[in-house]
Amino acid sequence: MTEVFVGIVCSDWLGMSDNAIYLSTAYLAPVEYYTFLAQQGKVFIESFGHYLKQTYANRCVIASANGLQTLSIPVERPPTLKCLIKDIRIADHGNWRHLHWNAIVSAYNSTPFFEYYEDDFRSFYEKKIAFLFDFNEALRALICRLIDIEPKISYTTSYKIDFLENERDFREAIHPKKVPVLSNFKEYYQVFQNRSGFQPNLSIIDLLFNMGPESILFLQE
């Protein structure tokens, strides 16, 4: 892994027991998000920040046969413009669960490890979880277990603005419209790589379905 992360985090900083990072909740978050989870033991996930549109909170990017595909979870209109992310409800319109699962199956059913993890993920698209934050966190816990990483997760109890010397804030840095925080992503096998080349920093399921138990090695390097 590159030694410099947007000029504020070095490789020897990650993993130190007294250091902590702050992340936003994310739906099937990108590889860089899980790189932090794999390398940093103490992680705070923001639950008191305001919900913002067009973030990874309710969207992910996968690699389909026709190129990159964005999957977005519809949410109910917040009662106020400053609704907390933990209070955002998932909307049921648009049959999104069926559409998302079909898109995932279509994109990854020919990957080496999809059949090993298929049942674990399918259940999330067959049941209703009311709140986006709960849905995301249940998926994150599953993915951490499948990858075999055990970050020390805590949830914020208020919105933090000032950070200590041993803390780093990535809540808004990891964003679909921003340059990735990490650089020099190590390439791994992707099933459609011969069509469009290697696509870095896709949803973690791209790495998991293509590399299976070896995923942790790519996150740690």
C-alpha cells in the first residue's frame, strides 16, 4: 500500500492501538473503505451526521459486463433537511431489492467465489430492514466476517468537529465524486478485466467475489 494517504496518514500510522479513524456509513463500501477497516483496529462510524445525497451511504459501484454500474438504494424523503443518517428510512418503491440482487448476480455469478457467498448476501435482498444505517452496518459486519477482519467498531454519539492528534477524519473524504483517499491500488483478478482493464476501488464485493479468502491479503498490502 502506498505510504501516503492524502498527505495526512502514513502506513505506519495505521494499526497503532491508540490511533482512531472516523468513517461514514456506506452501502457495500469501496475497497479503500475496507482497507482502513483491515489495517486500523479502532474505527468510529458516524451515526449523528446529516444525511447527504450522492454519497456511498446509499450507493455502490460494481463491474458489470457492460462496464461500471451504480446501484442506489432509494430512501424516504427526510422530514427535515438536516435529518440524521441514523434516522433515514429505506423506501420500498421501485422494487430495488430485486433489481440490485439481479444486477449483482448478473455481474458476479461467473466469478470464482460468488457461489460460496451467494446465500450470505441474498438474504439481505429478501427481507426488509427499515433504516439505511442498520442495513449498511449489517452488511458491513457480514463482509468483515467473510474477509476475516475484526476492526473495533464504535458508533458516534454526537457529531464531532475537533479531532485529536491521534484521530483522522475520513467521513467526507471517501466519496464517489472525489479522488480516492488511497492510491496505487494493487491489481487483482476481475472477471471482466479483459474487456475494460482493471477497475480500482469498486465495491468490496468485487474483490470478495473475485478473490475470496485472498481478499484480506490485498487489503493488508
